[in-house]
Amino acid sequence: MHILVINDDGPPSNQSSPYVHSLVSTLQSAGHVVSVVLPHTQRSWIGKAHIVGQTIKPTYFRPGTLHKDDGTTHTRPLPLGSGANQEEWVLVDGTPASCAQIGLHHFFQERGEVDLVVSGPNYGRNTTAVFALSSGTLGGALEAAVCRKKAIALSYAFFSRNHDPYIIAGASRLSVRLIEHLHRHWIPDVDVYSVNVPLVPDVENHKIMYTRMLQNYWSLGSSFEAVEVDEEEDPVEREEEIRRDETATAQETSDRNQVSHRHRHFKWAPKFADVYQSVERSEPGNDGWAVKEGYTSVTPLKANFMHTSGFEGELKLPPDMSSLSLEPKHDNQPLFYALIDYGDDYTQPRILSAMSKVLPASSYTLIRSMDDLPTPDTPLLQWLPYETLSFDHLLSHPSTSLANAYIYRKALIRKNFLSTTVRHWIVKHPDSILKDHVKPTVELELDYAEFLDDALVEAFELREAFEKNEGKTPEEREWWILKPGMSDRGQGIRLFSTEDELRAIFEGWEEDDSDADSDAAGDGDGIMTSQLRHFVAQPYIHPPLLLLPLSSLSSTFTPHKSHLRTYILAINSLQIYIYADILALFAAEPYVSPWHDPSSLTPHLTNTCLHSGSVHRFSSLPHLNPSNPSNPSWKQHIIDQIHRITAETFEAAAREMMIHFQTLPNAFEIFGVDFLVDEQGEVWLLEVNAFPDFGMTGDHTEGGEKDVIQGLMDAVVAVGVGPFFEGSREGSREGGGEEQEEKERKWGLHKVLTIDLGRR
């Protein structure tokens, strides 16, 4: 393919144009003929402009070493016959739109017709209307589109100005694959694709989403700052200053009451907080949201800034499906069609394997999109990420459409909602097991540390604990754990025992945030700015039951903390099953008391996404409890508690929080429920997770990990999927009796709750 590359950042430069050389090299390595015409200097924020009356003069750039500013610029091109190995690009003293015109019509004719114009990669995101309407990157692509060429505007959303060659190379490889895919499958009604790739590690394995462009507006006043006349500066230097702090908000210096004109200059100083705030407030599905989540955004556009309708959800690059038949296996009409695209390489093959193992080959047909359904009423299984499920189809076809998630379940999966669920249930059921197996939870809502006093007004349990802790040594205090209400994977967890320690936690987050892009994801055990609002605090469970990971068996007992991950299958409205294979997730370091070093969380955090701690099947752990060797039935005692706690938790959400947990007769969902066991063998509910990351536990499990996750998927298909469509054919979906119980036991499921919520 002959590709013309243009941009608005100019020739390669680590300061102003750090990505174009990498993309061109990657395109060439993929076998494409690449011609390059760039502005000779920075031309950002110029849109699709041409400079009227200007005679454009080219110079000629010979690229140097990748990621080094050693390319050279010349006033005359290489003479003919100077050697095919010498690469030469064209630089023009014009705009990105001018680069498109000149590259298409005045250079490179000997290479044949241009098949595609790629504008970029831009140094920074071009998401949302505020950025896109002024983007020179989009302007160049739009100019190519009105010249009747296929065009892609490519932008890299950076979160650090440390230009990591490894991350840039990954973004370039993904970009080339995506460019090739879009060109091969070009939609006739599309003029331009606006593509935004986040510069994050492993971006090649992140989702690619079809998005719409978020409509947003400037709202914080002028994008220019008034300066005194003698304050002159180089516009290129100003562009670099903007890139150093896109989120900076300039102070207005003009006097609004001044009657006469005052001679001043006006410096470009846009307030990017407008853009980031609009993204935070927006619903999922737009380009800004996708990049914020770490996804690559693909926005199909007409050359009139109108979004091309009909393209939403995830764009999945075609997997290797050569081993799968997408046609019915026999002449018989299949019971249902299955749209299965879970979105990760760990879980997807296990789901497909379970379908193949459990269900007759002729009972279903795999499809790639909803468009492949013969009719809207055709029985359909959707097994997709939550954000790509068609809930409209699910609700409008209650007897023929089945999906792998309920619509509303905040009563369980949001920490602050879960605490409310339990509190309401205990008030009405004072003898509930939840009373003694869920730690009292204090909810805090605040944006900044200075508002902590206000937040503590209603947190009487926490204030009381602080008062009791006054004058005590750290060993004597009651310790608490703080968890952000909307984060997961162990992010943002902290330990504290005094008000001063809690205040220092919030002040530390504010200091960290002031040094980072507000749109960037938190790293390590930190959290994103958007999550700094809802928190829950609970008494820390100390001492926990300490066990020895099987991978660390030795003559010296070095006990570790662990928590138990239980997979729960919820089906219809409502039955709850617990999968028999419970997992024990161990901390990476031996346990120490919380006062030993509250800032060192590794001995306390058991989430495998934060460290290399081991995972074992609970059933494989030693039969003797080292903390209480005289109790040989300690495991069964723990399992019995888990069954009772799980049943009441889900019933509490279904009956007391019906707005925030709405079950459906045609849905199922797998939850990951986490428990902690204390030294006395008492089980405590920690949290409920929707769409648990199976790879985070399965990839770390030592010994028989396929039996756990693959077995779970087999059970879900056998009990949650097959009966729905078999019942639909036979006119009834009601199961039960000894035969059904035997089937559930066969697949490792234990039913702990059956209630009728009257939803049909």
C-alpha cells in the first residue's frame, strides 16, 4: 500500500514531534511504501487552514536515528541516482492541509497513486470536539478526504513526557495493524477515521472501541492570557510550555471595568480543565472516555464533522478463528445464536471450550455481531463485556435473549452501596449472620483533605475510634483500613489509626495529583483523581488467619496473610450458586502487624494484580490449621460460613436495594466475592466484584489452574446457559428436583439461595 504521511507537529523532534519517525519506520517494516510531507515547523491548533497568498517553499529532510534529533534538513533534494537507501522527506512552510495537497498532487508520482493518507501521530490526544475542531492533525486528514482519498487522523494520548521508546513502539505496531484493518474494511459512508491511541504499557492488548466524538465546550473563559507589550516570546516555546502542563489554568489579568482600550498582547493559554471535566462527567461510549479508560478510540467521521451513525461498542481486530466454524454443524435449525467476545485472551477460549464441551454441536451457531441474527426474535446469547451488551435487545426479548450481566447491581459491587445494603438488612433482621461477619463500615465523601472535618461529622464510629486511640501506643490502637469506593484491584488502600494519619493520606494524594496529568491513570497502589470522592473505612481485621503458601513450604514457618476468592453464579431472578473451587490468594511477603510499617502494604494486600503473591486452591491447603491444630474441620466451618454470608448478602441486595440490584429472568452473571478469615476461623465479607479478572487468579494459581477457571466456565454453561434455551424450546425454564441437583453437583455448583422476586 502507498501511504502518504503528514502531520501538524513537524519533523522528528523529542520536544515537539516525538512519534512520527516511529510510525513511518513501522509502516515501512510492514512492507508499505511510505511518502512523507510535513510542515517544516510546529503547526498545531491550525485546523484545516491554508495560508492565502503564500507561496509555499519546500525543503528536504533526511531522517537520522530513531528517537534522536540527528536528522538533517537541506535546501535541495537528493540528485537522481544518489542511492535507494537514502530516505528523504519533504518539509513545507505551510499547514497540514497544504501538506496533504502538495503530497497528493506534486510529489511522489513515480511511486504510483496514494492509497491512504495518515495524518499524525499527533503529539497528544485529539478527543472531544474542543480538541478536534482546531486540530491540525484532523485538518490534514479532512483535506485529504475532500480530495477523495481515504484518510486516518492518528493521535497518541500521552500521560508522561518521558518518551519511552518501548511504549511508543507498541503504539506504532498497534497503529499499523489498525490502519491496515480499517483500510481493508473501509466503510463506504466514512470519510475520515479519527484514531486516538493511549500511550500506556501493553496497549496492543487493550480494547479498541468504536466511539462517538464527545460534544463539549469551553466554559472557563478566554483561551488567551493578556500580557504586557514587552513580554514577547517565541510561539514554538509557548507550544512546548502548553505541552508541559495541558491542565494548567491561566489567571485572568484583564480589568473588566476598564473603559478605554489598553494596549496589550494576548498569549495562547487554553484551560484544558474544561476538556477533562467534560470527559469525567460524560457517559461511556465517547472518544474521551475511551482514552481515559486506556482503550484505543476509533471515531468514524464524515468530512463535515458529523459522526457516522451505526458504529458503537468495541472494534475487535479479527482473531484467528480458523478452527471455529461459524455455520450450523448440521442441517437442523440451532436452538440459539451465540455472540461471544469476552474481550480478553485468557477468558475467551475457556468460554468457547465450555460451549463446545457442554452443549451439543448442533444446538448453537457462533456469530460475530448482532447483524448476523436471522431475525430480532431469534434466540440469542450475548457473552460480552458489560459496556458492549445490548440491554435494549435483552429487555425487549425476555424469553429468547440471554446476557451475561444484570443491568443494575451497584448494591453489591460498589463498596459504599454494599455497606448500605448490609446496614438496611441488619436493621430489619437483627439476627442475620451479616451482623457478625461484615465489619462496621463508615462512608466518607470528600474531594480534598481540607473537607475531612466535614466528612467526619457523620462518621461517629470513626470519631469514637480516634478518641479511644488517643494516648495509646500504636500496638494498643484499633487500626482501620481505607478503601476508595469506586476503585478496584487493590488500588488506593491505606492503613491508619488516628485522624492525623488519615489526613496525611488525603494530603499525600493531593500532592501526587498536582504532579500528574489529571486524566492519567493511577500507578502502583495509587488511584485516579476521579475516584477521590467516595471512600469506606472499616476496622482492620487483625490478626488474620495465617497460613503457609504451598510454594514456600520449608522447615521455617513464615506465615502469610491470604483472602479467599469465591466465584458466585447468579441466574435469573434469583438463584445463587457457589462454585466449589475456592481460591486462596496470598500476600507476597510474610505478615506483620499493621503498626509495624503502615506505609508498607505488601504484607497486607493479597490482590495478585499488585504483586507476585501465589494463588492456591483452598482445598489443597494443609488439613491442619497452624493457628489451631486441634480443629480438623476448620475448612468446612469456613465454607459453611461463606455459603450463609453469600446467600444473605445477595438476598439483602435483592430485597432491600431493589433500585440498585435489579435481577432479570433472562440474565446470569459471575461475581468474584472476597472473604477474609480471622485467627479464630471467623469469616468476614470483604467485597463483591463484577466481571472479575479471571486471568489475575488463574495465571497465578499453582497446580491445576485450568480445573478452576475452565471448570467454572463449564458449570456456567451447563447451569446458566443451556437450561435457558432448552426451556425456551420446551416452553418452560423452571428447573428443580433431584435430577437438577445432581447436575449442579456434577459441575461443582452449590445452590445457596432461591427466591422468587416476581420478575418474569
